[in-house]
Amino acid sequence: MSDENDIDLDVIRDVYRRERDRRIRPDGARQYARVAGDFGYYAKDPYTARTERAPVDDRVEVLIIGAGFGGLQTGAFLRDAGIDGIRLMDEAGDVGGTWYWNRYPGVRCDIESYVYMPLLEETGYVPTERYATGEEIRQHAVRIAEHYDLYRDTLFQTRATSLTWDEDAAEWIVATDRGDQFRARYVITSSGTLTQPKLPGIPGIETFRGHTFHTSRWDYGYTGGDQNGGLEMLRDKRVGVVGTGATGLQVVPQLAEHAKELVVFQRTPSTVDVRDNRPTDPEWAASLEPGWQRERMENFLAVLAGEPVEESLVTDGWTRTPSLQREILSGSFGETTDTEVDDAITMNRIRTRVDEIVDDPATAAVLKPWYRYMCKRPGFSDRYLQSFNQPNVRLVDTADTHGISAMTENAVVVGEDEHELDCVIFATGFEAGVSGVVSGTLPVAGRGGRQLLEAWGRGPRTLHGFYTHGFPNLLQLGAMQNANSVNFVHILQEQATHIAAVIARAERENAAWVEPSVDSEDAWVREVYATAHDTSAFQAECTPGYYNGEGTAAITGMTYSPGPVVFHRLLREWRDGDMSDVLVSTEQATARSQHTYAEATA
Ligand code: NDP
């Protein structure tokens, strides 16, 4: 198939199915080991030394769990609304969330920074490059925290261990792993998006005596250098890297430049499209009119959501393929062949690019992705494929063995072959999008002592994804029963705006608390399910990955299928109303508490 537009869909479908079938593992998502217990070492914070402190037993107005861009934006908008007693809490040693943890060499934003980095106009900052480095993004998180005075009262290196609603005081009692027990009128959770590292459950992984770490806990003490490179201490080292997702794409060129020998263990190749990064044009930056960032963010979101726009302001790899990106969300897979042809043309172009860049045909063949474009997170790099032309870099295909077979004291084993290494770096990703509230590691007892996960029974129940009946003043950020988009920071911005508006209104109107009525919650859950697109047909054809539950299940019905533009409009209109669905007056509060008491004692 040398002509990239010469498409035979039957042939392509056959190849894709074969590629999927040889990768499916019976253990699905269970193949990964939790980074705890014996593997706790992989999750240890290498960036900030632990500081001992006395337990806290005070009271704040608002506790925000998670100091990434979700928590920071919520804090910022609450400050704008005049709320004073805000406390940010995070397991990390500083703000930044994902960008606190991910400091591996080469780390960058893969969404244009002008739409990804929030509150640029508010903080008076313009990113220096189109795709900013991780360090620039992390420093921007610090800038936001400083600008909005959010460092005051923070509790870092602290994990909430339980939330208990105190009926009489109408506030939450918060316990932590530092022995704290303090009170908060409102608790907002915004955590777990991409912070918990995931390790493959490789037999013998614990026997390896060389050096090893996860990319999100980079050990510069071992490699030397920093996020910009200069990993001089690897000059005499044989290094293995496991994983070729978005992280692998960014880290491989850095390792290739510095390691004596680099072995890249690949299971499924990523798509690697053109990156085209460049410094910010100072003239363009000077020409920006007030309101430019909001306009650009909304334009990007609309283009990807397929909403009409006069002109696409961001033109990059994402805005070139919106219909392919929507395929995964729309459930329209198989209805027409048009998108499938577009998909095949795009994938052929991406496969042709591999041939154009990689010298060795056998290596190029292994690097070609054979699946539909959105089966995996699309990748972009102008350096990754080129790395495989270096004499010190070797690609090992682990597709037929379903990944690495084993590890020994000094080697990584794939099938019959042992690859002796001094260091193994895991670029194997994260437990995606799981907050402690959802996973159950942060138990929440609401009115009448009812546990949140118990109340949810067979599935989450919320109004707009934010709050649940029976759990007053608990507000959650995240994509669950809410909208989603590749520019997740924008999604978080809309959520933060909404939450801050609700709290500000509740305070202004002296509400007893914020809690959705049973009817409004029921209506929203029904709406989410009634409008949910069934994407299982698309997912079933994909190679396994976290998008499709490692090939075992379609992840459907969790987000609001009509999409972010529709959802944000709906939220704005709802905010223009009286908010009576969630603002609970003192009389209503008394009635609800009595009702709970009657239920509990029945
Ligand atoms: P991913 O989950 O995307 O990739 C994990 C990699 O590890 C895959 O290549 C996977 O192969 C491989 N792997 C897992 N188990 C094994 C095994 N047993 N043997 C061999 N290989 C194995 O993690 P990433 O950290 O790359 O990315 C996670 C997410 O983080 C991205 O999807 C993206 O949303 C985000 N990200 C964003 C960036 C940005 O610039 N904004 C940069 C980096 C990450 P397989 O595909 O076969 O499962």
C-alpha cells in the first residue's frame, strides 16, 4: 500500500483485527501492579524532602483536595468571588498535580500552550513556546497559586483519609494521613487525573538489581541533567525504557542522546505525527487583545466538538483530525465508511512518515501503528522516530509476548531473549482519572453516616457530575457525568467556574448548604444514560489500552455524550436560573436531616 490514498477497507480491517488479536491479554486491566507495598518505592516523591509538622485541628471555609490545575482554578475563582478561608491539600510537595510529578527529560504539553495553560491573561503571562516545557507549565501553576494567594493555609505531603459530614455543625470533618482532624464547610475534590503511576505486573520485576524508576518520579541523581536534557551520567549506562505512549515519545530522544545504549521495549507503537513546535512570536504576543485566551480556548473546543466556527484559530495535529477524534465519542462507527476512509488515509500518512524517517526497514515495520487513529492517544514528535537511526538505540518488539516476559537480576526478558541492562525506566502510564472518592481510598460518610460508594450502588449518581444527594457541600471535579475533551484543563476551568459560582451564590443567599434534590439528580442520571453513545463497536475493534479497558470492555456512559460545548451552554443557562435544585434553605435542611434520621432509625 505505497500510495497513501489507495484504500481497501476490507484489507485494513483484517490487518487491524489481526493486530488487535495478537495483543489481547486474558488478564486485561489486571495485568498492572498497584504501586504500593513492595512497589511503594516507585511512587516515592523524589522532588521534595518530607517535612514533619504538627497535626492541624482548625476550621476552613473551603478545602480543595488536589492542587493541580483543577484545584488551582477553583481556588482562583473562589478568591475572585471573595471567599477567604481556602485550603489546598495535596500529596505532592507543591502545586502542579500532573506537572508536579511528571518532570522527566523532554516533558512538554501536547496541546498548544496558549489554550492549555490556564489564566494566562489573569496572571499576565504568555508561554515562551507553542508547546511549553513541563517546567514552564509547573512554574505557571506556582504563578497562579501566588497570584491568587493560594499558598496560605496549604497542606502539602498530605493525603485525606476520610470525610465525615457533621450534621449539627453542617460541615465536614476531615481526617488525613498526618493525623490532622479539621473542619471545612465545603470540600471540593479535584485529584487523581494522571498522578498515580502504573507498573506492569512483570514476573520477577522485584528481583532486578539494577537501577529502576517510573518516568513520573525521575531520578536525576542517577541520570544527571534536568528536564532539558544533559543526562551525562548515562554515558556509560545500558538503559531500557518500557512503554511507547505519549511519555515514551518525549523521553526516548533524550535517552537516545545520552545513554551508551538504549533499548526501547515496545508493545504497541504510537501514532507519531508532526509536532512543529516553535518559539512564541513576540509580535503575535503583543497583538493579543483582551479576551483572546477565552476566545482561543472556546474556538479549539468547538472545532474538536464539530461545532461551527468562522475560522480555526489553532491549526495543528488536533484540529486536522476532529472527525476522527469524535468517532470514539459518537458511537457512529460503522454507519458510513466516510470517516473510516479518512481514518485510513490519516493512518497511511502516519505509517508512510515512519518509512520516510526510519532508515532500517525492519525497525520501521515494527514502528508502524496498525489500528484506527483514536484507538490510542495520538502522538506528536519531530524527534522520536529519528532516534531509531542512532547506532546506540535498539527497538525490541514485545507484541507477540504481550509485553515484557520477565525480569531477572540484571536483565529484561522478552520471549527467549535476555537484554542485560544497568537501568530500566518505566514509561507505563497512570491509573487514569480515578479520584480517591471514586476508588474508595477516600471514604466519604454523608448525611446519616451513609457511605458515598454505598449510595451510588451500581453506578455514580450526580447532578451535572458535581454533587450527590445525601452529601451536602461536597463538590467533585472530573469527567464523570460531566464533559470531556483532549484539552482537559479547559474542561476543569468550566467546572471550576461553575463550582465557584454555586458556592458564592450559596453564601450570598445564606443557604444552609449545597445539595442536589433527588429529582434533579435522577433527571441528570437519566439524561446521561439516555444520551450516551454506545462506543463499544469502535472500542471492540481497537488494540487494547486504557481507552477500552485493555480490550475487555468499552468505557461508556461515564461522560456526557453530547459533548463539552453543549454541556457548557447547559451549565451557563442553569447558572442564570435560581439554583433552587441545589441551594438548600435552613427549613429544607432540617427536613432533610430529619428524613435521614427517620430512615436510619427505621
Ligand atoms: P500510556 O498508558 O499511554 O502508555 C503506557 C505504555 O506502556 C504503552 O506504550 C504500553 O503499551 C506500555 N506497556 C504497558 N505495559 C507493558 C508491558 N508489560 N510491556 C511492555 N510495554 C508495556 O502512558 P503515558 O505515560 O505514555 O501517557 C499517559 C497519558 O498521559 C497520555 O495518554 C496522555 O493523556 C498523558 N500525557 C500527556 C502528555 C502531554 O504532553 N500533555 C505527555 C505525556 C503523557 P500498550 O500500548 O501496548 O498498552
